Amino acid sequence: MGAGVGLSALGSMLSFLGVMLLMVVGFVWFPLKRAIRKFTGKNEDAPAVEADRRDDDTQT
């Protein structure tokens, strides 16, 4: 076996470890971010809903 086989194996192993690390980070970070947003009361997904509520309030 030559150097190419070893470098390919090393690259594959590093890629696999990187993917596993990113998977764990994503699995922990996104629910944590949602929980933080829930507890702080900030909701970044609702500006359009707030605009609709303001429009409804001005019409009545």
C-alpha cells in the first residue's frame, strides 16, 4: 500500500468525524436556540403577523 491509500483513509476518517461533530452541534444548537427564543419572548418569525395585526387594529 502506498501513501495514496493512507491519505485517502485519513481524509475519509477526518470527514466522518467532522460530519459527526456538525451533526451533534446541529442536534443541540437548534432546539437550544428555539428554547432561548421561547424564554426571552423574542420571535423572529412573526414580523408579518404583527403587521397583519396592526392593519386589523387600524380598520376597526
